[in-house]
Amino acid sequence: MTGLVVTGTSTDVGKTVATAALTVAAEAAGMTVGVCKPAQTGVVGDEPGDIAEVVRLTGAHSVAEGIRYPDPLAPETAAARAGMPPLTLSDALDVVARVSDNDLVLVEGAGGVLVRLGPDLTALDVAEALSAPLVVVAAAGLGTLNHTELTVAAARARGVAVAGVVLGSWPDDPDLATRCNRDDLPRLTGVPIVGVVPAGAGRLPREAFRDRAPSWFSAEWVAALRRG
């Protein structure tokens, strides 16, 4: 199993849609893919969460979701407010294990890389325990240089590799800052941009999403995932 932990530079940068797109790209390259999310916030009962969105877009069958918390907050805070047990590293690894019989496992985090999934638990701890690199989903526009550099620096400080950056929502008509960011991000972070997801991709019907998603990623990079 090859594992990737999908994190973001912040919330609402397109992490779930990017995860879905990477799922399709990897399948198109001949891999079986499992997708999991150890902690989901802002959903209750049978409401659809991020994993349901991945399934809606991709038709993925090998998926797993961990604990749910009702408030749309960082999982640690949401657990405390709800009086529910916080996520532990063991819990997170148990969720990953449910989809580990695949060539590639994508573990979607919550928000940014230092968001607390539980007390003293972040996406970096999960990545470290799995010996898995990060894929960082970043915004395209103004401010992303700082956010992405900080995210990559935090990972490197822990000795966690960053496999690539994905721009989570590329506008139809990018402004000057956005165009410059696409050139500057690899230079400043030392990490390649391996995928660019167009704005509105999450509104595509499944057939169109599956047809287009492989073209949003570097084919060479995706092929390298298969080789481990």
C-alpha cells in the first residue's frame, strides 16, 4: 500500500474535490484506491459528509469514515463541545486500515496541517505513523505563497515529506497574482505543483468528472505513485 495524507493550507481550499480527482487519476493509471477521513465535523446522523462527496463524484467503493462531530469546528474543539471522545492516533489508523487493501490509500485530513484532530494530534502525526508523504491542497490566489510555504515548512520540521502541491480551484480567468503564484510556488516551496483542479469541478456530474479529472494531474507523478 502507498499512502498519501491529503491536507490543506487552510479550510475551503478544495481538499475534498482534489481528493476525489486524485482518486480518479490514480484509477485511470491502473491503481485501486481507498479513500478515508478519520474525523468529520459539521455533520450529524446520516447527513452526507466529505466521503459521500468523494463517492458522488467518483463512484468509489473502498471508502471509510471515522468519528463524526456535529459542530463545524476543528475536530478537537468539536469533540469537547459535544462531550464526545476525541479522535486518537489509534482511531485514525484503524480507519486507514479499513481501506488498506488497495494500491493507494488517500487519507483526507481536516482543514490545515496543524488543525488538531484530537489532543496533540494533527495530520503530521498521522502521516508520520503511516510513513506517508503529504499532498498539500492550496488556494490559487493572493496569500497562498505564505500559507503554502508555512505548511511545507511545518511538515519538513517534523521530517514529513511533501509529495506535491495541488491547486484546489483554478479560476477560469486568473488574475495577475494567481498566474504569478503558479510560477512562484514551486520555486519558493521546493515542491512541484502536481495538479490543478479547475473551479467548479465539484459541480460536474460524475461521468464528466471522471472523464476530465486525470488531465488535471501530472501523468508522470501519478504513475510514480504506482511504483511506490
